[in-house]
Amino acid sequence: MPQSYITGGMSKPDSQNRKILSAAEPKIQELAQQIKAGGKLPAEPLGKSWMSTMANPIMYAAMMSAKIFTVSDQCIGCGKCERNCPLGNIHLVERKPVWGNHCTQCNACIGGCPKGAIEYGKKTAGKPKYYLEK
């Protein structure tokens, strides 16, 4: 997602993110067609994959935790956060979200909350929230 990782301080307003996604759409469609046709995807330039191969495992072990998520009184108990979580890590207890131990901080719960009731500690407070609806 383009600059939408709010816990990392890289958030941009929704309008800018939508422009980035729109501009990327032709390339996404091209790659989808290559995959569909059984073709090979272009190789990543040397050095570009270091983040996912070396840094991510360290970052996940040291920094990924659901312990500091908070829910304000704005929460209406709609369950959208629970449905949006790709890992099934959120469950409603007395109509409030409770996080388990398998969070990857994708922030779908934060960005998809219709009331803006979820924050990741103080890291996301006051920052633009972004979630691409299906």
C-alpha cells in the first residue's frame, strides 16, 4: 500500500494514496495478465529485496505486537475490525475488539473502523487513516 503504514509514520492523506493506486493500476493489470498466462514476473532489482529477506524477520520479532491497540468510547461494536483482520486475530468481547497474539500490524482494523475508534497507542493518533474497501 502506498505510504499508508500509519504506525511507521509514513501516512499520506487518502486522496494522495488513491492517486498512487490509480497510477499503479495499469502495471497491476499487466502483471495480473502475466500471472494468468503462466508467465514469469520481472525480477526485483538487486538489493531491493533485502527488507523482506533480512530486515522483516528481525522487525517482526522485535516490534510486532498487538498489546498497545486501544479502543475509544466511539466504538459501536460493529465488528468491521474483526471481519477486516486477515489473520482472524481480532474477536469482539462484549461488543469491543480484543486482539490476539498474531498481529502483523497491517492496520486494517484501524483504517477500516467507521468511527475512528481504534488507535495503536499514541503512534496513530491524529494521523490520516486509510483502508481500501473491496
